[in-house]
Amino acid sequence: MRIGVIIKRQKAVTRFELLASIVLAFILVAVGVWVLDPIGRLKLKRDSQRLSDLVLLKDAIDNTGTVLGSTHGVPVSSVSVGSTRAVDGSGWLPVDVSDQLKELPVDPLNGKTFVDVCGNSVVAEYQFISDGYKYVLRTHLEGAENRDYYANDGNDNGWYEVGDAPGLSAYFGL
């Protein structure tokens, strides 16, 4: 009778050991994949910064209550490359957001060329486009996992866009 009990315990332990081995193997594979793709992680980290920067800028603009002075309805565009980070309207963003931010953010690769999620060679920059009434902030993303951001934000699927213009870039005829 003791032998039957011992055998039952061995089967239960064996199943547990098998399950533990499978779980451990999955964990090791997941860690291995994560470790073997440091470039992908860097791209996603930079994209995360881009996404949060544009939300930060959108919130700052929305909280000022104004976009631009009169542009007579003609869209004006500015970019973060080669411009200052001043928040008083003299930096790359021509809107005074000094009560919201201490410094304007710029793309993590600002001015450098990289391949975006669509496979296009693009310049790393933040763009601001406005007609004095409505505006769009836009940038390119690197991580393939972020491709859906291009399709779900506006009409131009070559950029990630935020702003208050209906259809975003299409509103300005871009």
C-alpha cells in the first residue's frame, strides 16, 4: 500500500516539475528575445518619447487658449531642427507656452535621418502647422509596433499627428 502512495506522489511531482520546466523555458525565451533586440527597444523608447512630447505640446497649446496670431488663413509651418527651444513663441513652436513649459522638447534624434515605420528615410523632427485657428503637431515614428499610430490619427498616414484641425494634415491640404 505504501508503494502505491509513493508512486502517486512521484507522478504529481513529475507533472509539477514538467510544468515548472515549461514555464522556465518560456521565461528564458522571452528574456532572450528581449535581450537580442536592443535596437528595437531603443526605437520603441525614442517613439515613446516622441508620443509623450507631442501630447505634452498639445496640452500646452490647448491650455494657452490661442494658437497663433493672424496668419490670414495661410498655413505656417515650423520645425524643431535648427531652431531654439525657447517657450516664449520665438522657438521652433511659434506659440507662447512659457506658463506651461520650461523648454520646448525636440525629437530624440533631432535633425538626423532614420527609416520610419513605413520604410521611408525621414528627418527626425517635430513639425507645427497652423493657419492661425487650427493646428497640427506631427512627427515620424521608428518602431514597427507603432505603425498603427499613423493610420489612427488623421488622414496623412506618413506622419503621426495630434492637434485640433479636423482631418489634421488634410485640413491644411498637406
